[in-house]
Amino acid sequence: MLRVHPFILAPAAPNVAHGLYCANVSTSLDKVSELEKMFSVKQKLYSVVPIFRSNGQAAVLQVLRFATGGLSISEMADRTELAVSAVHTEVERLDAAGITRSERVGRTRLVSLDSTSPVAGEIAGLIDKLLGVETLLTRALEPLDGIDQVLIFGSWASRRQGVAGPEPADIDLLVIGDMVATDVYDALKPVEAIVGRPINPVLRTAQEWRDDESGFARSIRAGDIMVLIDRTDHG
């Protein structure tokens, strides 16, 4: 039975411009534009809410939430494009607060979210709502021209809606509209790097999707989906 879960993107906080937190910065829009060029696409996808100590902290929590096991400091630095020293500083703070835990495997320090923490569920929920896969995908694809709808389908949508099963190895995405395919692929690359798993976009024009009666299309329509973007006229 089809179950549709509309994903609502958390509103951006005041003083936020395209992922660049601008509190205590008095500058012209031109200056903001210049500063934004210093940040990678990945870094712009991280934090748009001022509840985290820093964008670096948000980035570290984000990659740990998506990881299927412990990550080394260097792995987190690669995924977040932060300096190793910056990641180390954030991990030290998070370990001290009992939010993350570190263990040694040989010479490697592996870090993970501490599932035994009394606030583990709340932390995970906060990351999911503000920095989760759905948020990243929405922010990455919303600026693209020609997109009518974006839906997550398959095992990721099912798990997010409470259906029991193994952890999804990838994320299946249906993108409908008259968008440029390479724009979609390019927009998804930094999200893939952050979440550490493949994203498989299926691209269809609106007419192609309406006319598609294949078994694959029927399985998507009959299964669980999460609506990330919907610009269609339902009137």
C-alpha cells in the first residue's frame, strides 16, 4: 500500500545566507558573496540553524549520524572538508559531553555517536530533522531549473516510515521534470560524499512518468515514498 511522507524542510534561521552563518558580520551583500566563494559546495550544505556551536560541529555530527560504523578523524575530515585539527577539536568537545565516544583500534581512533547516552535519541532526531539526508537532498536540488517533483523511494523511504529491515546501502531518488541531467548528477555528488552511500537518481520527464507502465514504475507507485519537492499544480 502506498504511503506518502511529505518531508518538510526546517525553516532557515535569521542571518543565514545560503548556508553561510552571518551572525555578528556587518558587511555588504557583495562581501557576503565573496566570502561564500571560500566555502565548498559541501560546506554550504551543512548548517543553516544557529543551535550548533559551529558549522564544524554540525558537520561532524552529520557524518557520524550517517556512518554505518566508527569513523577515523581523517575520514571525517575528508567527508566534511574540515581540517583534521578542527575535526579533532570538535570530537574532543563532543566526547567530553558524552554525545560521541571514541575507541582505539590499533593506532586508529574511531569515533561514533554514543548510543548509550541518555540523549542519544534526541540528538539523532535533531540531526535527522535539521541536517538529515532529506534536508541535504532538498537543498541540493531546489535551486535547479526544470524540476517538478523529487521523491525518495525504495528501502530508504520504507525505513524512514518505520518499516523494519536492514540498513539501506543506498538511496533511490526519482526526479521528474525537464531538468538537465548533468546538473542533477553534479548536485548530488557532494551529498553522496557527506552521507557515505550511493544516491541513485532516476530521471523522467513528466510525460514519461505519466506514460510509464513498466513493472519498475508500478513498484515505485505502490511502495513507500517521501516527497521532497513538489511543484506540480494539484488544482
